[in-house]
Amino acid sequence: MAARLGATAVLGSVSRLVIDLNRDPTLADAIPKESDGIEIPGNRNLTYVEITERIDSYFIPYHQAVEKEIARLGRPTLVSLHSFTPVMNGQTRPWQVGILWNQDGRLAVPLIEVLSQRPGLCVGDNLPYSGRELAYSLNRHGANRQLLHVGIELRQDEIDQPGKAEAWAEILCETLKPLVLT
């Protein structure tokens, strides 16, 4: 997507099961002890030093890189792109794509409207996650600077093969481009 849009991408370098780069690191769920009912043994009984090492090794460098790019670019549009599992806690998730946002819907609302017009596409408005609850990166880097910003969650079975990922990149690029450039 970044290449197609001529945009800059800052990529996370670690699984959210090690440390979730999109959550406040001071909260317990930033390093989950379980996911979808499955215990994560490597996250049990972590010491303060081990938690601090994860924050220092992954969390801080990622957010510093985002801040550096924002400073370099001036007033960019911030798109936070993630994926989600098709089933969580035994519940099937019908949305192929979820658009997350908090108080600023300048980009999210029109994006939801345009994507919802695509036949057969189930679009979540703050689903399967809510940008009002899980938007650390969007709030820190987008809302706090009053940048145009949005979170996009793609269901993993929609992007689990190169051709499918390419198709979604095309959909999102053709949808985002006119919204960002107007």
C-alpha cells in the first residue's frame, strides 16, 4: 500500500503477543498473558526488568520512528493498519474489514461509507475492535496532532495469500486516495 500511494510505512517488528505496539505499555493487556483463551507462557510472571526490556527494545523505537516520520513529513495522514482473526473466543467475526476511530471521524466516516457500498463487503464501524478503546497509536500520533487519521483492521483470511493481500491493497488505495487528497 505504501508503495502504491507513495507513502511512508513504519512497520512493527514484533508480534503483539510479545508487546502490543498499539496499546498503552503501562496497561496489563499490552503484554497479554493469554489470547483467545490460550495461555502465553512467555508472558507469565515477567519481572519489571523483562517488561522494561520489551518496552525499550520494541515499543519505544517503533513510536520514535513514527514520530520521526511525522516530523519529516509535516502533516501526513496517519493510517494504522492491522489484521484480526476470523474467530475469537468461539465467535465468528463477519467483518472483512473494520474501521477504527475515536472522536475524529473526518477520514473514518467517509471510508466506512465508501467501503460499505461495495457489494458483499461487511464493514465494521469500530468492529471487531473499538477505536474508542484500542487506539493508542492513533491517539498518540494522530489525534494529539490533529492529523487526519484512521485505523484499519483486515480479517486475516482476507489477506492470507499474496493475491488476496494485493486485492485488498488495491481496494484500500483506491478508496483512501480520493478521501485523503480532497
